[in-house]
Amino acid sequence: MQHYSMEKIRESFELVVRGGIIATFVLLMFRKPLSSLEQYLLDVLPEVSMEGTMEKPKQQKQEKTGEVVPKKFMSIHQEDMLRAKEEEEKKKEIVEAVIYLESGTKQKNQIGTAEVIRNRTKDPKFPNDVIEVCNQDGQFQTIQDGVPVDQKGNPIDLEIVPEMEAVYQKVFVEESNETEKLLKAEAFRQGLYSEKYWKGGALYFSNLDGVSEEVYAKGRYDEIKVSVEIGGNTFWRYWG
């Protein structure tokens, strides 16, 4: 009885495997579609790994970048959106506080004051940001370094400021132009037809009744030709 060594057995098995691979590719060349057996041989046999044979490289698992990257991007985007929303809400609270502290409880006066702030952001002589407009030196006494203050200069709690949503919505969202309409009507009443007196609405307001003669003269208030009274304050756009 003939005995076979392990080396002989391994060589024989390698021949069988190689023969199976060759047979599979020959079948692929001369007949389509593949039978289930051929497909099995094509899928399985190249993966058989033995000493002396070529091992089919394993396919690396593809990273699902389409799922990971967008989620990471959206997370950063959402954080930026949330931060911007919080900053905008804080800015809105400060502006509402200045409007209330400058104009009191009368809504007509509040709208006029809010329009002055908004109109200045659109005029090249002033900053284009509402907080910077409010914080300009010598313009609004109710805010210091971006913080609303009382008459003594003490910071106020924004929580005590009454609801100003209607005024803010009307002026900053709906873009009301009440001061422009009033100034235009007053200019026409005086026979003044230059748009410089009304176009774009009021840029200034003051309680002129409380201004001393010295301050009145220094402030050139006597040069104002077209102005309107709203809620106790005088509103105008242009001197001279």
C-alpha cells in the first residue's frame, strides 16, 4: 500500500484548487449567464489561501463618509445657528430696553425712537449695527458700553423691560416709516419740497422742552426747519 506524505497531499490539493479556478474562468469566457455553481466558485475559490498560492486581497471596509461627515457638519452648523440666534436675541433685548428708556410707555413715541435707531443703520453718517448706533458717544444716555442703564448710570435688569415685541416687529421687521410720512406732510405744509427733509425718516430726536438755552444754541436746534412732535419728543432728519 502506497503512503503519501503531507507535502504530496498539499501539492495535490493545490492542483485541484488551481484547476477549479482555471475551469471557472474558461466557463465564464464561453458561456453566460453564470450558473449558481460557477458563481460560487468565482466568489469562494479565489479566497482560498494556502502556502504557495496567491491570496485575494481582502476588500477594506468602506467608511460611510456620507453618514459621518454630514452629521458632523450639521452639528457645527447647528451650533453656529444657535449662537447667532442667541446673539440676535440679546441684541434685540438691548435695543428694546433703549427704546423703552428713551421713549417711555407711549407706543407712538416708542415707534419714533425705534425708527431713528433703524434709520441710522441705513445712513452713511452712522454705524450699520443697531448696538453701535445706540452706543455712540453723546447720542443715547440710556446705554453705556453696550449696557442699558438707568438715570444714575446703573445697569438695569433687562427682565424688567416691558414687552416690546409689537414695536420691534413693526419697525425692524415690517420696516414702518411713520416718521418719514409725518416729516413729509410737515415739509409740504411749509411749502418745502426737498426730500432731504423727510426721505428715509427721522435721524434725530430730543425733548427740546427740557433743553437749556445754552445747549439749544450749541446743538444748532434753531437750524431745524422741518420737525414733528411725537409723544413729547421732537423728531427731524435734517438741519438747515
